[in-house]
Amino acid sequence: MTPQRTSIQRKLMVALMGTSITVLLLTCAVFITYGYVMFRKNLALGLITRAGIIAANSAAALAFQNEADGTDVLSALFNDPHIVAACLYDQDGHVFAKYPAATPTEAFPTSPETQIQGFETAHFVTFAPVVREDRRLGTVYLKSDLSAMNERFRFYTGLVIVVVTVSILVAFALSTRLQKRIAEPILNLADTARKISEHKDYFLRAQVQSDDEIGQLTNSFNDMLGQIQQRDSSLRTNEARTRAILESALDSIITMDHQGKIVEFNPAAETMFGYKRQQAIGSQLADLIIPPSLRGKHRDGLVHYLATGEAKVLNKRLELTATRADGSEFPIEVAITRIPQHEPPMFTGFIRDITERKRAEGEIRKLNAELEQRVIERTAQLETANKELEAFSYSVSHDLRAPLRGLDGFSQALLEDYADKLDDAGKNLLQRVRAGTQRMGQLIDDLLNLSRVSRSALHREPIDLTGIASEIAGELRERDPQRRVDLRIAENLKTEGDPQLLRLVLENLLGNAWKYTAKRPEAKIEFGSSRDNGSSSFYVRDDGVGFDMQYAGKLFAPFQRLHGMNEFPGTGVGLATVQRIIRRHGGRVWAEAAVNKGATFYFSLKQSERSS
């Protein structure tokens, strides 16, 4: 029997026996105390009652001063061996009769009125008045010993000793049986734990012998063994996987302890540095792969980290120089990390040979320099071409405007000077010539604006869109004062951008809304802002003719129109200009509409709007 088993059994035995004996002793103590108190109480009550009876029987003797009768009354106490003394006092407090008769008078209290009944050291004393017709004739005095109470107490003590002895024997027998039933599962559990600790065999299981708390503990212990077994298996698998990763890794993986010694050196490191793993393990990292010029800095950095915990090279990608076994130096990229939850600290370095990358970077820098020179040359050529294109555009527009103005002027002159010689068909043809030349002029202006939007520099500054929209609304109302349009512009619409280009955006969008609501007797146009998924945008909404959404992809292409010239005038360049401006601001523009239910054009900008 092992010391551990003996210890558990002894503890259980002590606990069970100690509990049983303590309960028995407490019970017996209460029993003896209760018997003692109740016996004293009954003894006192009996003597007081007897004194009262004697007082009643002695009234006649005291009334007639018949001492013989008083002695006869007291002689009845002869049957009670515990009464050691008794007497009658007359009304003056003198001893009138006494028991036993031979007792000297001096043995009795001299003044009964001043005496107090109760227990003395070895006796109980009581006094009772002798009264007849409300007149006190004297006093009865009784004195009893306590031998009966002592005998009763000795009897109880013996009985308690017998009961306690028998109870202890029974408790010992039961405790011996019970402690075996309790200790056996625990000892079995401890024995299983010892075997597992010695042999590392996590397949062992403790036998469940009961369904109580010890059985639950055994089940929990077996569950824990199952988890340990699973973790041990996983750990072995992970170790094998880690070893496989180390052996198959293309990069060198080197682990170093807090003293700078190598504790892991994978096959890629063997190939890269020319050392065998057996040579590297246990060697100082600084002496093996670090160039002599950097070894002092490496050692100082390690000492500083161990002293302060401050590191400048951990968790970073560094480009350094390393040394091979043959003494040659080559460039490497290294990332050093500390292995977590490991004291003293250990470090792992992931090293890559970047010789080829450095060579490629040199070639790339050379190509970039050549490309930069080409870009400079091409930029100069492009600037020259842009200037030539701008001069050509100006020349073309000027050369086109002159004959167009001539055609328009001559047509107007014919209409004015030869109106009486032209019939209605001729006048109509001249009107169509004038309209065509004016539309051609507008188209030239729109194309020039579209070209300038792409070439002009972008100047960003805070813009009050509400103010710009209000100015454009005023211009539209002046142009068509007879129109009834409810044009609402939200307050405090602000953003950042090029003020001239964004004004052109609002002119086109508000102008289109004004144009395509012309057939409404009372039109509604609204300019405001909205938020969708945390981003803000601006919109121009109208209740005009709208359009079919299946053709929405044509809206922002130059010269694309969804309505005929006979319905609404225009060149189809305005929305293309809007899209180009918004894109230059890093935003986007889109539309939602329905036929005869109006349209809404949205645009957003790259910067966060600061509108309230």
C-alpha cells in the first residue's frame, strides 16, 4: 500500500470518526446537562411542595403552641433519607419543633425571615410560611442533601460512557467500510495518473466505479486525457509539419537563442550559406554568417534588447549583407521575429538571397532612366502637338465662323430686302439656312468648350454651389420670363473643385432641366444633395419629358440625342462636357428617369463635400 493511499484512507477515517465522536459527545453533553438541570428543578419543586404541606399540617400545633404535635408532623420526614434537617419556627422566629429531635438548636438558622431558599454547596434549603386565616403563625424550614442528584449524575455518566464506546465501535466499523468505498475510486484515479505520468501513455483511462461526484471527477479526468491525447497527437503532427515546412522552405530559416547561438538551421540555409546543419547548430550566429564589419553591431543590439526590450530590427524587412562559408559576401533580405511565449527569448530569421533581385533592380533603374528621358522627349513633342492643335482649332473655328456668319448675314438680308419677291417656300428655305448656320456655330462653340475642358489646368478651391446655381437660375428666368417654373435650390451646398468648370456643369444640367420641362405649364426643378452608403452626391431633378432608361448609356456620348431637333434644340455635347469635367474631378455622373415622369442627374466628386 503506497503512502499516498494510506494518507487518503487515514484522512477519510479521521474525518468520519472525528465527525461521529464529536456528534456523540455533543449529544451526550446536551443530554447530561438537560438531565442535571431538570433534576435540580424537580428536586427544588418537590421540597418546596413538601414544605408547603408541612406548613399546612403544622398550623394547628403553632396556633395552640402544642410542641408535641409539631414534633409529630416533622417526624413524618423520617421516610425521606435525603432530609437532613427540618424545624418549625413560631411567629417570633424561635425554634418551636425540630427534626431530628436530637439536633441542637444552634444548627438551625436563627432568623428565618432573613434567609433565602436555594441550593448551597451540598444541600438545598427552603422556607415556607405557616399561615392560618391570613395570620402568619410561623415558618417551616427544610434542608435536603443532593445525594440523589449525584447518584443520578453518576448513572448518566456511566450510561454515556457505554453509549459513546459502543457508538465509536459501530462508527469505526462503518467508517472502515465507507472509507474503502470512497477511497478506492480516488486511489484508482491516482494510480492511473501515476502510470500516465511515468509512461506518457495517454490512451489509459481510469475506471468509473460510481455515478456520484467521484464518478463525475473520473469522467472529467478521462475527458481531459482524451483532450491531452488529441493535443499530443496534434502536437506531433504539427512538429512533423513544421519540420516538413522547414525542410521544404525555399528561404533560409535560422533560429537563434538569447545567447546568439543557432538552434535551428534548415536545408535552404545549408544551401545558401554552405554549412551543414550539424556544423551550424550550437555555433554563434555572428561568427557564422554575419560579415566581420557588422558583428559588433549585432552583439550590441542583442545585449541592448535583453536589457531593455527595445529592438530596432524585429518584425521588419531589412536588406543586409551576409557571408558564405567560403568568405564571399552577398545581399540578403531578412525578417527577424521573436518566438512568442518563450523565455528566455528566442529569435527566428527568414532570409532570402536577393542577388538576382538587386541585379534586376539595377537594370530596372537603367531602363527607368532611359524611359524617363523618353517621356521628357515625348512630353515636349506632345506639348508642341497640343499647341499646334490649339492653334489649328482656333484657326478652324475662326475660318468656319467667317463663312457661317456670311451665310447667316446674306440669308437675313434676302429675307429683309427681298421679302416681297420671295414666296413662302423661299422664305422657309432661307429660315432653314439661317437655323443650320446658327446650329453649326453653336456646335463649333461646344466642341471648342469640350476641347478646353480636357486641356485646361484644374484649379481646386472651396465653391458655393448654392450661389452658382442661384445665379444660373436668375439667368434662365431672365431669358424666359414667361415661364412658370418652381426652381428650388438647397441651402449651403458646398464642395471643392474648379469653379469655372463646375459652373459649366451646373449650366448644362440646370439648362437641360429648364429645356426639357418647357412643355409643362407649371414645371418643377430642384437642385440638392443626398447621401448614399456614407458618400454624398448632388443632383438636379425635373418633372419634364424624361427618357427611357434603356438608352441611358448614350446620354454622355458626344452628339448623342434622345429627342429630335424639332422637339428640343441642342447639339448633344453638353452632357459629354459634364461627364468629362466630373471625371477630371475624380467623381462620376449618372442619371435616373422615366418617360414623361422627369429625370434626375446625379454627380459626385472625389473630395468629401463640406456642405451642411
